[in-house]
Amino acid sequence: MVMNNDGAGAVIAGKTAERVNGPDRTVPASAYGDDLSIQVLRIGRDWMFSIVGGEPHIGAVSTASKNEGEWKVETASVPGHKEHVLTGPMALQAAQCLKTTVTVVAGIHYDNLTAADIDIVVDKVWKQFLLELNTLL
């Protein structure tokens, strides 16, 4: 997720484009995030979550694991992308709940979001993620 301060609004994943889908049709803010998809994969005793929405891609990857009695998170983020603000905390929460190593991969992109639109998408991602996590407990 990238905030763009050049007057073009905000976008997730660093791209900007017209928000209007025709001369008089703006995408309703509530529609952003309605196409979110979370896939969960069991890998031995560990888990991987893949989270995409809008234009799918890989923006960030975080892995949480226990090392010397402490939970730690390692994150790799594609330059210009902000999905790490989701993947890091999500990987940590899932690892602590599931008591095993968890990797979260995310790529979410919607053109020309406002700060309020980003809040809506982040809220939807967290709600869906927690629902998926709760099914594993």
C-alpha cells in the first residue's frame, strides 16, 4: 500500500490510474476489498497464507517462527509496496496462535484509493484473515 501525495490519491502497490470508471461512475469505496482472496496451505506442521485482492501480485512476504523461546518475524518487501504492514503482524499472530512457523504472502492493488479507502481494505483483510485463522484453531 502506497500513499501518493501528488494529488492522485492513494493506491495499494504503488500504481496510480483514474479512479473513475467512465465519466460519471466512481467505484464505491465499500466495493474495494470485496474480491479479497485468502488461500491457506499446510506445509508439514507449518502454515502459509496467500492474500490477494484487486490486481494480484507479490508485495511482501513475512515469516514468523520461534527462535530461542521468542517469536520473531522476518519480512521481505518489494520496493514501493506496503503490504508488509499486514504480513508481519499477521504472520506473528498466526504463528503464536498455531504454535508453529507461519508465512504470509500478500499482494493487494486497487487504483487511486483515498486514505479512507485504504482503511476499509485493511479492515476487510484483517477480518477475513482472522476468520481463516479461527478455522485452524
